[in-house]
Amino acid sequence: MNLRLLFGLFVISSFWSVELFIGFIFTWHTRSSIFSPFEIMHRWEREGGREMVLLKAPLLRIRGFFCSFIAFFLVVLSAVLVLNQIQTQTPLIEQKENRSGQLHNAPPLIHEKENQVANQNPQPLTNQKDHQEGVQNPPPLIHDKEDQARNQNPPPLTDQKENQVPTQNPPPLTDQKEIQLQNAPSANNAENKEDQKEEKRTPLEENLEINKPSNGGATLRDGEEKVECDWSMGQWVYDNVTRPLYHMDQCKFMHEEVACDKYGRKDVMYQQWRWQPHSCDLPRFDGIRLLEKIRGKRLVFIGDSLNRNQWAAMACLIESVLPEEQKKRVYTFNVMSLIAKSYSVTVDFYWSPLLVESNADDPVNHQKPTRIMKAYGLEKHAKNYMDADILVFNAHIWWQLPDTKMRILYGEFEDANATITDVEMFEGFEIALNSWSHWLKNHLNNTNKQIFFMTYSTSHSRAEDWGGKNNETCHGETEPIYEERLKSNNTNWDHKMTRKVEEVVANLKTKGVTVQIVNISQLSEYRKDAHPTIYRKFYPTPYDDCTHFCVPGVPDVWNELLYAYIQ
């Protein structure tokens, strides 16, 4: 508020207060007053007699007290405001005097070219203030029209920062600025505050972020140095903008056991999660780019029904980018194929659940009370895919019976005299892996073929594994597991199988055969919500399927990982 107005209020209220006080005293004793509100009492006395004066006097006295109090309050208030305004104005006056002193003591300009330009176009100084502004803000060299416009209309001096004199060595920061810099939030503090803010949100709210992934490779964020990225470590992020990568009506090659939409699953949230690695971005799947990468080649998935699950998703990813006349579907006994005609690309699935020859090699009728596998019997299967350029193997769920025996056949199935030996399930798994390794070493040594081995994907048949109720399954689950964990440990059966695969693959590398392990275990373990359960074609009997995954869904991310590795 203006100081003059405050001072005027103080004078008026003071005069009124004094006048009321004097009027009150006079009215009390003599019933007369000058310029007093109590003058009305005298009119009543003249007009109504003494009785009316005595009747109205108490009311008038109360009114006098009240008016006197208001006047006194205004005096105090205006006095406080005046003093406060004076205290506020004092530093500004001192600051202005300091600036004036700095302007008079300003050092000369050090850029000769700028002095020349200023001398060639002198501007008359109309008063001392213009002179100070001219010294403080000399016109810089005009490099473009924007600079020229700024020089023709220099901004007014608004604060101390704008009025600082340009010197070669800028003055040190004042105490106030130093305190501001010390208290300024750093990038780490901002991140910590953001983390604390996110911790208060529910798991689903934390993941309801629509962050489009980059289309590049494994590039680290925040400008960090590019290093090898672990795509298997991360979290699921809800993304209903870029997910799903395709829709069911774009995929006529959908397998019946994973076609959840077709068989009545109404919630689609399971399709709208994107895998986000911790330190980098997973390359977004591009079907056309993949076809260009593998033009004229054959890509084959070899393994059990989970590998068929991944193949079905890959077929849908490729189908969704091709016109109908450019694709062909072929079914044979053990092979399912999608052919991209214009790219001469074939994407196959070959049923081989135990890697080696077994009594479960029928892709339809493979449910046997006793499982029998042929030791070192890979040739029958291998002849169907040894000409492939890219081979994707898996082996897990058929070995996930640690309490049962595997029967090993030494000889041929047609030979009644062949020897059969019962072994522990894990020993049978080792025999199958060694047979597979032996074949790769003898047939694919030092070739240009790309070979991949997909790790296990855990079943979600026991709700107590993620804190659910006993005797319940994944049926009805609609959200992932948010806690970052891996159920497997050093004594876990799944972990033990993975360690064996890593051991065999490391030995193959010394023999000239490179196999890339694609780790899908942890990202799959989080997705208790993405299984078909009852929303599928039942064969042979109905049950909650908590092993395979709906398509579109988690297998698309398996293929994004594979896509990132394929050269």
C-alpha cells in the first residue's frame, strides 16, 4: 500500500479518535460537544426534555465507547502499517544507492569491437538514469535481426540481477544466492522425491504410465555409456497405447489353446503390458524389419507346447504386417508353417517336447502314462530342421516332474529286445541335453546358423506362491505380480535345470558352436494374469491352464527379445 495513503489514514483516524474522546468527556459532564456524534443527545434534550435525555443516555454512552474503540483501533493499525512500510522501503533505498555506486565505479568495457560499434552510433544521454543504463548494458555486437531488435528496445531495469555490471570477473555470489544454490534440489534429490512419491501409489497406479518405448537398440538412458544390457531384468509397465502389438482379427493362424478372446475372455488388460528393462529400452518389434533381416531364410521353433505358444505369437506378429495374398499357411504332421511369399521367409514350429526321439512325438496324441526317450536319438527329428538358418529350442515342462522316473531306451522303439533303464527325471534331462549338444557339435560346428535356447517359464497353478489362497490357481487374476523377485533359488528344480543348460552351452562354445540363451524366466513369472485358464478349446479335458499364455500377450515379449538378438 502507498505510504502516503497509510499516513493519511493515520492522521484522520488520530483526529477522529481525539475528537471522539473529547466529545465523550464533554457529553458525560456537560452534555455538550463540538463536532461530536453525541450532539444528537442535545437535540433530544431540547426536543423531548430531560426525561428523554436520561432514557437515551446509556445507549449513547455505549455507542460512544464503541466508536472510540474503532477509532483507536484504526490509529494503531495505521501506525503499524506505516512503520512496516518504512522498514520495507529502507533496504530498497539502500540497494538503489549501492547500485548507483556500482554504476559510477563500473569498469570500462573490454571488447574493443563493441566500443567501436557503440562509438559509431552514439546515443545522446538524456539524464543520469539513461547514462547509468548505457554504462551498465552496452549494446552488444549485432549478429542477427533478433539481436538488433533487442538492442533497439532494451528492457527496463527490473531487479538487481538485470542491473549487474558486466565485468571480466563476475562478482562472487551474495550470501542469499549461495544459500539458494545450497538449497537448490539436485537431480538426485528430485529423483529421490519422485521415488518417494511413487512409493505411496498402489502397484497398479505405479504402472499406469503410458511411456512409448524407443525404436532403437539396447541404448542406456540418461546419457550413460553404452554397455551390454540385461533385457531379462525389469518390470511390466501398463501401456494401452502401444500394446497389444496386433489384434486377434489380424491373426488367422491363432492356435486354439491360446485364443483367449475367441473363447470368451472379456478383460483385455493382460494384453496391455509392456516389458521395460531396468537400464535400457527393449527394441520394439517391427515385423517388416524382421522379414528384411531374415529374407530368404527359414526360422524354426523346436520344442514343446510353450515353444508352439511362442511360434503362434510370432506368426501373428508377422501376419499382422502382411496382406492376405502375401502369406501362406501349411500344416503337416509335426510341422506348422507360415510362409511370407514376397520375402521368401518360412517360420515353422516343429514338435519335439523332449528334444530327442520319444513316445511323446505325436503332436496330438502324446499323453502317455510312462515317458520313454531314446538315448542319443536326435537324428529322426534333426533331419526336419537341420537346413534352417535360425533355430529356437526349448525344453522344460516335460521334465518338470522331479518325483517321477524317465525311462531311457537304448536301441530302437521297434526293437523288442532294446534295453530300457529307469532314471531320475533330472538325469534323463542331462542325457537329452548331452544328446542335443553332441548333434550340434557334429553338424553345426562353425556354421553361420543362429541358435537360441529359451529358458523356462514357470506355471502359476498355486496361488499361495504369490500370496493367494490355498487350493486356488491363476483363474480370475487380472494384474501381474509387482514385487521384483525370482522364485527359483539354488535348490529349486527350475533353477537347477537352467544351470545345466548354461553348463552345456558354455561347453559348446569351446567346440565352435555358439548358442544364445534367451532368458524369459523372470518376466514370465510375474504374469500370473495372462494365462488362458478356461478360455480356450478343451482337449482332452477341461482344467485351468496356468502354464501357457494368451495371445496376444506375454509370448510377444519373448519374440521381442528374440527379435533383438537375431542378426
